[in-house]
Amino acid sequence: MSASTKGIYLELPVSDFKFFTTLAKKMGWNVKTKKNILDSFIESRPKDIEISDDEILDEIYDVRYKK
């Protein structure tokens, strides 16, 4: 049987977080905090981007003001 996954967001009291992560580990689930997700996204981004400040400003202008 092929299992699919669904990402959800839970807000837990800090006091219950350790219990929840222990339970999740026993069930084979992955637990990620918002900070973990953001950190992994930042790590995966290119470090040296060959784009000038003027090109960035032009792009922002195009998105915000040109219709």
C-alpha cells in the first residue's frame, strides 16, 4: 500500500511540545517548526547571486507599479 502525506500546522502549548515530538517520533512522523522550515529554505538558496542592486530595484518596480 502506498502512503501519501499531508502537512498540517498545529499550535501546541510549549509544555506539551516535548511529549508531542516523542509521540510523533514513535509514529514515524516528522516534526518541523516554522523556524526549522525557514532555516532549511534559507540554506537551500544560492549564496552568490549574480544580480546587481539596480536589477533588483527594476524587478521590484516592474512587479509593484507596472500593470
